[in-house]
Amino acid sequence: NAGVTQTPKFRVLKTGQSMTLLCAQDMNHEYMYWYRQDPGMGLRLIHYSVGEGTTAKGEVPDGYNVSRLKKQNFLLGLESAAPSQTSVYFCASSRLGGTGELFFGEGSRLTVL
Amino acid sequence: DQQVKQNSPSLSVQEGRISILNCDYTNSMFDYFLWYKKYPAEGPTFLISISSIKDKNEDGRFTVFLNKSAKHLSLHIVPSQPGDSAVYFCAASNSRSSGSARQLTFGSGTQLTVLP
């Protein structure tokens, strides 16, 4: 029972490098989300998707791009990493018509030097 | 400006006693509220929720209370157990603005420690 799986779990980047975080869910959920968690800030929504082929901006989208080419996958990309993007990233999914219960992955810790 | 606030970063409680975690919000358009629990190195997991049409929802040892006039909600855990030690996040959503994809606004979290 995998649920939501994120890869990689840890990554260290240098400023200006690019990378992609992969999120995969096996619950056939329509909606998928990327959040970042920073100390004292809670979780903030970066981007989300309401279905395959769709994406939308959340609260803190700058510096990130996303793609949802397949229903089960949601990719988060950093084209040119900055130290301000050092954070723990969480992917989540939820079902159509739900009341807001999100299912989260275990998180990906990214450090940008 | 944080729309959902958890003003207590930490709380310590003795095993068997009641834990009360508080959350305040400023956006009167929020109509659904949730609590998530997070253990270290894991993702948050859903705990309990409440709609704005209710003022109380209970699930076993967990009860959430909503006071709309005060824009305040609280999570009560009775009795508290050492396994309840975790970070608790309050979250809120506005179904009319986010449509069918619920965009949650989270508080900063409260670290609960239940002492044996």
C-alpha cells in the first residue's frame, strides 16, 4: 500500500543547478499538490493540479514549474535553484469531491548551497 | 499575513491528561477546518475535520471544537498518550474560492510532547 511516493528523499544542489522532484500516487486521485514546509511557516502551497494535463499556481509558485502528464504523477521542477528554495517539499493528493483530506508523501529535503 | 495561526509552538502534557491545541483564523470565508498530525521524517496525516455548520466533531479520543464568532478552533486529546507526541497542524479551506480542489491554508504547527 504505497499511497504517495516522493523521489528523491534528499538532495543537495548548488545555486543555479536544476532538478526535478517526482511524486507518484496509486490511489487514482484526481487532485495533486506540492507544498513546502519551512520553520515557523507551516506548509505553503506551491502548485496544484486538478487533473491530468492541468496545473495551477498556489501561494508561492515563483521559481518552480510543474507538470502532470500522467494522472498518477506530478513533477516539481526547479530550473535554477536558489538558497531560498532550501526546504522540505511535500507532495499530496486528494480525491474528486473530497472535503479536503489530503494524503501526503514522506517529504523530500532539498538543500541549496 | 498568516490567515491561520497557531500561537503555541510547543505544548507538554502528562500522560493521561488532556491536551488542548489551539488555532485562530482571520478569513471569515473559511468553511472547512482540518487537523493533521506529523511525526518526524514522515508526511502529515489527516486526523479530524469539522465543517463550519458544526461546532463540535468527535472521533475517539480526539474532539475538535469550532467557535465561528471568535474565529477559533481547538483540538482536544483525552486521554493523552506518549504516542500522540507529534507536530499538529491546523488547516482551513474555502470551498467557494478553490472549487473542487481544496486548497488548504496551514498554520505553523504545535509540537505536542506527552510525558510518560
